[in-house]
Amino acid sequence: MLTNNKNVINWVDEMVALCKPDNVVWIDGSEEQLNALREQAVASGELEALNQEKLPGCYLHRTLQNDVARVEDRTFICSRDEKDAGPTNHWCDPKEMYAKLTPMYDGVMKGRTMYVIPYSMGPIGSPLAKVGVELTDSIYVVLNMDIMTRMGKAAFENLGETSNDFVRGLHSKADIDPEKRYIVHFPEDNTIWSINSAYGGNVLLGKKCFALRIASYQGKNEGWMAEHMLILGIENPQGEVTYISAAFPSACGKTNLAMLIPPEVYSKQGYKVWCVGDDIAWLKPGKDGRLYAINPENGFFGVAPGTNAKSNFNALESTKKNTIFTNVAHNLDDNTVWWEGLDKNPPENAIDWLGKPWNGKESTEKGAHPNSRFTAPAINCPCISPEFNNPEGVPISAMIFGGRRAKTAPLVYQSFDWNHGVFVGSTMASETTAAAAGAVGVVRRDPMAMLPFCGYHMGDYFAHWLEMGEKLGDKAPKIFNVNWFRTDDEGHFIWPGFGDNMRVLMWIVDRCKGNAEAVETAIGYEPKAEDINIEGLDITVDTVKELLTVDKELWKEEAKGIHEFYGKFGDRLPEELSRQLAALEERLAK
């Protein structure tokens, strides 16, 4: 036992009685205990130890072929009232769901060990942190939770002896049967149940399940925000740091932006970029009335394919030690790993993610699964912020939304005010790429990049954003929208992207400090083309002008799409957002 908290002990006892494991092991987070688990996992074949000279502390894991990604269709929000789950979530009555799942957990851990994992989302001792306890029958989960959270006995320090404010997570691999796979959230009970999966996003219950779905609901009730946002700091040559949070749907360069390397035009002047977080931000008003953010996570759960020294040097460096690789190719020649897009030399003597012999030079099959992953400690990242473990968090000056739009959205614009910014975030959209199934170029709305992760009715979520703006008043961050993905008539990207996105961030920072002018358009404030620094790029001011054009006809079409999308939320859509949409249409008509 690592705690005297009766709420924890009673709940663990109940779950032990239900799952009937042969052994119960409390995870204290010590290296000694973790090393014993690593050895056990290697002995059983659950993990393979990699080349300890080239990749010290690194391991390879493979999941079953039927268990390689998050499963949206098997993910439920079981609020007591169906209306509270809203139209964007799968709902089931909690009584019904408990009745369905309880028999599946009954005796599910016979012959297995139950691991009791206490963990803190956020730095230990932070007033912004929260505690969870995950019960699992998977060593893989224990070892990943060690990387992704502050795991072990110290997590209970935040909870104390009497509090009942902890998230109860129950996970079992069971038979990894996709027909009986469920990832279920009971927001009013602070509870998450996951069964029949062993894949990260479904079983590392601190990640999307707690840090977004449950935490978004907690934040609504407690007056803070849990957002699918990166956090980065831009330090100027005088040593002042401006912090920005940003939300993008998948495949829009979120991790790349979080770990951005300044282009030479800025690095030689002494500018630096610091990564506080690549995926999730918890934001609460601080003592001075500004909004402060922590990254609740302690590691990166990144997509491997496409990560290389050019696309994201810092992410690749983060994987060089104490990392778990999942579903990548195993290079047998030097006992290292490989994935598509890592380099142009696929190994000829390898094992693919399915565990079959693979010759990368000759095979038409992929060596790594397209959603293969690395779980890497954040502390490994060369640009990790010195404020990463600051219990108070960092003050946010700007929030950025964005998506992939070939023609509609300009390179960057600023909202007129907070409420208009909430409107911009609520209508965020991306056009489908060839990577997604189905037609290319279809507009998919993903408000604040939270569509799959909001733990309650999205109309109420928008209302919560509006309330936070009222609470923050003139101390609220300024809100911007970016689009790195404008294309020319041949379909080529016009803006260089990657590190050069800092050029746009610099205008945003200047706007926050009152040092840059803007031009008013129908959709928001835009930079003057000459205020975007293009020194060292082979594009002209005219190109920037083109990137900033606002095509009113396209925006009138956009407004129609927003009406249709807003229609989903019925009377739970805040009136303020309908008013914002009407105001946009009025400006477009002028």
C-alpha cells in the first residue's frame, strides 16, 4: 500500500474483487521495480530490448493487428442525461453500460497480475495538477505511464489522506477482442473503463481519456480549461519569453510547431523556441488574472512515420534514449528501429510491424504501421522549456487555431476580440488529405481540435469558453488563426512551413505586445504583407499578399457550412455564436 487514503483503498479492493487477479502490485515508481518489470516483459516477449549502445533504455513492442489506433466508434461518454453528452459523442446510459461491462471484467485478471498505478497529470505539487489511479493487467501500460505521467508514490502527495478527487481508471487487455472493445468515460463518476485493447491511445488512460475527456468536464465545473493544445515559448534576445498555445486537427503540423527550430534569420539574432508541451494544455487563471498553462503530460506519444532529422529534429532526438517504440520495423543488422520517412535507407534484414521478415529494399509492404508510435520522455527534448516543471505554469499571451485549407483561410489573422476568437475556434476546419479515407478536399469541422475529445455537450463547451473570456476580461490571451497550407492552382503549397512558421509567430508576438499594425478585413485583423519577415526566403511580398487574400465568395460558402454545422447543437448553441455568424455575413455582404 502506498497510501492511507480510504477512498483509493476501498475502490482498489472493489476492483480486485471484480477482476480477481492472482497478484496485486502497487507501482511505487522506483527504478528497481521498473527494471524488474522491464526484464519480465522482455522474458515474456512483450518487449524486445534494442541496441543499448545506440538506443540506451529503449524497447520495441508490437500490438495485435486488430489493435493499432484509437477507436472512436467504441468510445463512449456515459453522462447520466443523454443531452449532456451532446451530438458529437457516442452516449449510453451509465447504468446500462456498467451492467454490460461488469460481467466482462468479472474474473478477467485470473492468472494475471493487477498493477495499481498512481499518477499525477501535471508537476507534483502543482495547484493545476490532478491525480489518477489506473489499474491494469499490462506491463506495457505501466512502462508507458511511467514515461507519459509523473507516476508512483509521489502522485499520492497531491491527493492527501482524505480527498476523493482522483480519476479511477480500470483497464484490462482481456482477449483483445475488437468486437468487445470499449473505452468508456463516466464523467460524473470520475471514472474510465477500458477493455479489450492494448494500444496506447485506448489504454494509457491519463492521455486523451483523463487529460481531455474527463478533464474538460472537470474544467467546465471548476472554472478552468483542458485543451488539445501545444504550448511553446518564444524567447527574444533580451531573454523575455512569450508563451503561445495552439490547437490543430491531426496532420496539421502540431508537433513540428511545438518543437520548432528558429530559421537562421532569428537564431543568429539570439531568438530561441522552447517546448512546454506538444499535445495537451490545462489552463487556469493565475493570481494576476492572466491565463496560465501546464502540460499535464510528462512525455511525448508521437507518430513515428515521417519523423526525421529534417521534419522534426527535436522529436527524433527525444527518442534516442529511454523510449518505447510501438509497431515500427526492427532492423536486425544493428538491433535498432526504422520507419517510413526516417531516412532513404530501409533495412534489408528486418522484421516488420506484423512480426514478419521484411526486406525494405524489395518489399512493397510498409515496415512500420502508419500509426506506429514512440513514447519518449519530454526531458529528452533538446528544446524542452526550463519552465516545463513549473508548478504555477506559464502565462499565455496568444492562442492559435488552424487547419488545412487550400484556398479559404489566409496565412494568419487575428480575431476582433475574445468572443469572435471563440467563434473562429468553434468553426475550425480542415480539408481531408489523401491520407484520410474517402474523398479529398472535404471540409471536416473540428472545433478547437476537440471534436473527438470533448467530454460533454459541445454547445456547453463553447459556452464555457465564452464564460472564461468574461472571467479573464482584458487579461485574456489574444486569439489568432493560421493556415500553413494555402496552395497555388497546381496544388503546391505556397508557404514554406516548418521552421519558417516562426515568421508568422513573430507577428503574433508583436501584436500581443502592441508592436505591430494590422489591417481590418471581413474576417479579422491581418498583417500588412511587408510586416511578415521573408528575409532568406525565395518568396516575394506579392506572394505574402496572395497568402493574405480573403476571397469573399469562398467565405460566403464557408458561412453556409457553418450554419449547417451549428444546426447540430440546437438550443445548446450559445446565442453569441449565432450573433458572430450573422455579423460575419453582414461584413461579407458589404
